[in-house]
Amino acid sequence: MYHIPVLLSQSVDGLNIKPDGTYVDATFGGGGHSREILKRLNNGRLFAFDQDSDALQNVPDDDRFVLIKSNFRFIKNFLRLHDAMPADGILADLGISSHQIDVPERGFSSRFDALLDMRMDRDQELTAANIVNEYDEQDLSKLFRKYGEIKNSGCVSRAIVRTREKERIKTTFQLAEAVRSCFPPARFNKSMAKVFQALRIEVNDELGALEEFLLQTPGVLKEGGRLVVIAYHSLEDRLVKNFMKSGNLEGKVEKDFYGNPILTFKVLTGKPIVPGEEEIKMNKRARSAKLRIAEKI
């Protein structure tokens, strides 16, 4: 299966769908969330975004559906182009699809020996191999600390620089061997997942794209429209939580002249919704998912 949608009913329920409304699936992927939204629409419309050409194979044959092959950071421009504003709801399932992880040649997983690629949009030039071989030691260390939350990021960056001085690091297994000495054997696989996460975020500018996307959502949604976001690691989730709470990325609630908070959204999830044991058993990649829902005031 291309991708098992995570928290499917909870996220689509969170959109509070009106049968004649206009909705956005900001991360189409395998199309699981889109198909569920379409089931609940009558003469409504659904616009979906995906920058990965592989996602085109999942497009439903439905006149109410439009796939926009682009990063969701351009949401406002494209929805304006399609006369789809204001929208009744936006859903974003962040991170990476199972398909991208499971296709070895995409280079997203340390389980397969493949070229270090990790591009979600394969038309872009920057790959993980470029980063590993061309960033200086200090920048690599910062990247692994910030995006992988790796405490001994200095060891990782030094090991990479030492290895690439002898030969270019081209594959996932070469990278794993280069940094093996930096991690305890019992934690090696988990540590490599963090190394790969950091590289993937940098290659695809995932946090930059998420910030741009979030900041545009108030201008895209109508009053009472819903923003529904599923995040998979603390860096993403913190941005989403801060933005829903305050309307800015820092999470600082601004106040008016009288001291009343100026809010953009009403947060509908006190604590994030997380998958139950049954869902995690069926799809272990769901285990880190956190769903947050907010309504535009």
C-alpha cells in the first residue's frame, strides 16, 4: 500500500465538513485523507497539494477533485488561481509517506543501501549527498543538533568530514558506516533515524515550508473554517501548537490596548489527539503522530 492514512476519521471529523464546502488536503500523498473527505462532500470541492510526482498515481477520478503539483508553502497563490478562497477547511498530514520510505532508491531510509537523495520534489537540485559532502563541519553539526536533536552532533559531523576526505559519501550505507562510532550499538538504528530526519528536513526545507504554510492559513480560511494538522516530531508540533495558540510562530499571544488577547484561532484540542493502541499495532509509523485542530475566529 502506498501510504496508510494516520488518524483518518479523527482528522477528517475535525474538518467538520459541510457537503457543499471547499476543502484543502495540503499533503495528498497516497490520497487516503482526500478520499475520505470526498465521501463526505456532495457538490463541494477538494483541492490537494503534493510536490512528489509519485503521488500522481493516486489521483481519484472525481470532478470535484483538483491536484496541484506543488509544495503547500504556495497554498495561497494556487487557491487564488483556482478561485478556491476562502476555504472551509485545511488538513495537513506532515512528514514523509510510507511510500517514500519504502522505495529504496529514494534514499529516505537507512534500511536500504541507496544513493543519498531524500528529495520529495525530484525536480529540485539539492540532495542529501550534496549536504553530506559539501556543508562544512560546523554547519553539519548545527543541522544534526537542530533538526535531529542529536546531542553529540559534533562527533557525527567530524566523522562525516573525516570519511569524505578519503572518498565522497554517496550512499546511505556509506553514511551509516561513517558515523557508526558515534552511537552505542543498541541505539544505532534509532540514532540513524535522527540523522536521516535531520538531512531530510534540510533537503526539503520542511520547517521553512511549514512556517510559510501556517502563516498563510488565516488568509485562506473563512471565519469558522478549520485547520487540522498531524505532526510527527516535536519541531513540527511545536510550530503548529504555537501558531494555533497565538497566530504567530513564537507562541506569544499579543494583546490589544485593553489587555484582551488578540487571537486568530480557537484551539479545539486541549491536548493533541494521538492514535490508539489498535492503530499503532496496525501501522507502527502512527506511533509519534499528534493531531491538533483549530477554528478560525
